[in-house]
Amino acid sequence: MSVLVTMLGMWAVTLGSRLLGLSLGHLRLPPFWLAFLRFVPISVFAALVVPDIAAAPDALRRAAAGLVCALLIWRSRSLALGILGGFGVYWLLRWTQLL
């Protein structure tokens, strides 16, 4: 019974937060918050990726691939190109056993 109550509570919280976000869509945010929200996706991405890179046994290889990925995304503004380039560098370094 407690599993069902927990699932219903999770559903209610998720639905409530989504409805609240949708209902606030017509409000205009101040420029400070608009500028602040531009950095949220990259911050979340970094929070997910950096610990995985740092804790891996091949951390140097992953860090090199991550740096290439970040530079490609920064220069080309293409996420797909950055991801493909990062994977390419990682597999090249792994195949050649350089790092």
C-alpha cells in the first residue's frame, strides 16, 4: 500500500510542477532572469558529465575527448558535431593506446 501512496505522491508533485510551469508561461521575466536561465542547460550538462569523467579509470583520455568536444561545440555551435568529434577522439586515443 505504501508503494502506491508513494507513486501517487510522486505523480501529484510532478503534475503540479508541470502545470505551474505551464500556467506561468505568459509572464514576462526580467532581463536578469532571462540571462540567468541561458546558463541552466550547460550547468546541468556539466554537473552530469564532469563527475563521470573524473571518476573513470581512463580519466585523462575522457578529459581530452571532453575538451575536444567542448571546443568543437563552442566554435561550430553544433552539438552533434561536438559529440561526434569527442567520441572520435576518445576512440582514437583508446585504439592507439596514447593516453
